[in-house]
Amino acid sequence: MNQNNQSVELLKAILPTLISAAQQHYVHATINLKKGFIKLGNRMMEEYTEETATVGKIIDRLIELDGTVELVNPEAQLAVYSSIEDQLRNECDYQFKSIALLEGAIRSTTLDLVTENFLTEYLNEETQHAAWLKQQVELMDTIGVKNYLSKQI
Ligand SMILES: [Fe+2]
């Protein structure tokens, strides 16, 4: 497979998961804003906006490379949680799993340079997102969920 084909395959493979993850952030953000946890809701909405922009860039790149765009993959469906503790713990677990998968995929694939640079930048953003999620989980463990939530209003 040439570099462009390998890039298309990798981009196609990650797209449905990214769409699903971005939508999960949106639902969680909206639930939390409605509950009055404005700080946390706004932060999650920023992730949604950032990841939705990434989804757009992946679609652009796929079309540039003459790939087809498939939006649905049943395995990429993510659950929605109403409890903030469950939201953060699950997003955190999923975030670290996705980073490991993406790292492995980038390493084992010969990508065209534009796609490789783009995915490396994306990996960097997601690593920062993972660090933030881990920090929130650790804060809940350290100061207790109630105390954590009282800081998110
Ligand atoms: Fe993320």
C-alpha cells in the first residue's frame, strides 16, 4: 500500500471514534451546564469544539486524498453518564486507551508527511486533554467528589 492509501485507511479508522468522543463531550457538557456546573460544562464544551474542528480536518484530508468518508462504526458508540464522577472516570479511561491506539497506529503506519504532522499535532492535543482528565479524577480522589463539585459552579 502506498503512503496515501495507508493515510486514508488510518484516517478512516479513527474518524467514527472521534465523532463519537466529541459528541460524548457535548452531551456531558450540556448535562453539566444544565445542572449549574458551569466551569466544568464550559471546559467540556471547549473540548467538543476543538475535537469537532479536528473531525472537520480529518474529513477534509480524506477527501483531498480521494478517500471515502464513513461516519458510523457501531463499535465506536460511547455511553453517556449523568453522574459527573462517572463521566470523568470514563472519559479519562477512554482517553488513555485512544491515545495508546493512535500512537501505535502512527508508529506502525507509513503515512504521508502532511497526515503524519496533522496526527502528531492531534496526539499532542489529546495528550493534554488526558492530563486534564487525570487531574480531575485525582482531584476528586483527593478532596472528595462533593468538594470537587463545589469548585465547578
Ligand atoms: Fe479528547
